[in-house]
Amino acid sequence: MKFFRSSQSLYSVISGLMLLLTAWACGPSDQKKESTASSDTQNEREAPKATAAKKPIILFYGNSLTAGYGVEPSQAFPALVGQKIDSAGLAYQVVNAGLSGETTAGGKSRISWVMRQPVSVFVLELGGNDGLRGIPLKATRQNLQAIIDTVRQKSPQATIVLAGMQIPPNLGTEYTREFRGLYKELADKNKLVLIPFLLEGVGGVAKLNQPDGIHPTPAGHKIVANTVWNILRPVLR
């Protein structure tokens, strides 16, 4: 099946992501202090209410699939999962930390910054770009393990959901087979919740992918959202 390689400007995507994550990660200590005593008093009265209203975070961490390349943000599968969560009456906030073109090495380099505040559920969707580039599987495993270790360190109570990936056999059947198997290996080793294959029912289906044959259409994202939701729903309940 075909996979994905983004042509989107990495600089512009990183800039947008940083703005989004800065807004999410910003806590009371990051806000500018008020200069008057009356403002301080008002802030003190409002603080408990703001804290009570805060919802636990479900963080989607991945590449162009998670970022929703080629579709509206509201059509990408993390947003659709968020709608399902709301419809189920579950009090969670979905944060999309997808970055088009991301590799596991890139994900490893930015994970500490992304995890500035604790999360309740961490959905890890990375590795596809590694496979397309023929990166040694040892490096991919190590990078994914480092991401998992950092999440466990920053949010010890978080449930980690690992999205399995597959690649075409361009680099040989052995590499393809080992790549597919590394996700289950990591899930078993770290006791993670596993989505066996994120693009189940979508990958390789022309009508469910954009003209590039790589990225899902809005209809494709709906199927991906259902796949994720079927695994995530028992976790949230």
C-alpha cells in the first residue's frame, strides 16, 4: 500500500504548531502579573473556577496523518475522535500535536517541550516516514522507546496508545515484516494499548485517499477515527 510523504512547508507547520502548543501549555505561572491589588484579588477569586473547569488532556502525537494534511483541521481524525468523545459525554480535551513530515527522531527531539503539562492519554503515531526512508529499524525502535520513556517520566499515570503502521515492500520483505512487527513488540514490552494498523480499511483504497494516493480524504479520516475510537473508548471509560 502507499504511505505518506508531506510536501508541506516544515517551517510554517512548526510555527503553527508552536503557537498551538504554547496556548495549550501556558499555565497561570506563564501569564503576565497584574499591576494592581484589585486585579490580583479578582484573579484569586477566579482561579479555583478555572482549575475546576480544566479537562484532562488526550494528546495526539504524530505526523501528517495526525496533522490532517490536505483536509480541514475539523476533518482530521483527532478532531473527529474529539467529537465522539463529546457525544459520549466524556470530559476530555483533545490536543493535536501532529507535524507533517515528522520522523521518530524529530518526535524524540520535541517530546519534552510538548509534554510541558501532564496528559491523561497519549496517542503515539510515528514511524511511517522512517520506513519510507529506509531508516534502520534499530534507530526507529530506540526513538519510539525514548518518546515512550519521556511520556512516562512526565506523566506517569498517562495511558499510552501506540498506532501501528505498515509500509510497502519496496525495501524488501524482511524489512517490511520487521517494521510491521516492531509496534507490537514495543506495545508488549511497555504494556501499551495498541492500534494494530491505523489505516485499516483506508490504506491503498483510492477513493479514500487524496490524489497523491497517500493522505486520507475526509471520508478516509472518518474511517480512521472509527478505528481509533474503537480502541480508545474502553480506555476512557
